[in-house]
Amino acid sequence: MNIISVIFVMLIVTFSIRACSLMLFSGQTLPPLMMRALSMVPIAILSAICGPLIFLPEGAWTNPAVSVEFWAALSCVGAARYGMVPAIILSMTIYIIGKLFIS
């Protein structure tokens, strides 16, 4: 099976799942508790993706006090109150300087 046919099959499967769910649930309103639970899904997924990258950067547990990734993430959380762009700039600066000079 070549790569084009695999991509096409994946496209059909993914599109059909999304189209069916849109058709089935488009006219319904969800209860407030369900809406509240669904609003927490993005931050839970982002935490599940970022957590191992911050606390297990080498594939094994490292002390956060000496981890460049931890300090970059902490600075991003601290600078987030000033907006997304300052948070990105500060955390990337700390990460790059840390990787170049400390690690």
C-alpha cells in the first residue's frame, strides 16, 4: 500500500467521524455541566503534552531546579499575564540561553 492511499484512507476515516458527529449533535444543546467539562479538555491535553517535556526532558526524571525546560516554562507562566507574545519571547530567550550556555 503506497503512501497516497494510506493518506486517502486516513482522510476518509477522519472526515467521516467528524461529519457524523457534527450531523448528530449540531441541533442539540449540552447541559451546563457537560459544557464546563468540555471547556477543561484543551488545558488538560496541553498539560499532558507539556508535562513530560518539562519534567522528563532527557527521558528520565531530572531535578527541576537544574532543568532549563522547567525555568523556561515557569517564566512563560509568569509572563502570561502580560500577553502571549511577551510570554513566548521571554520563555524562548531563557530556553535558548540556557541550552547554549548552561547545558
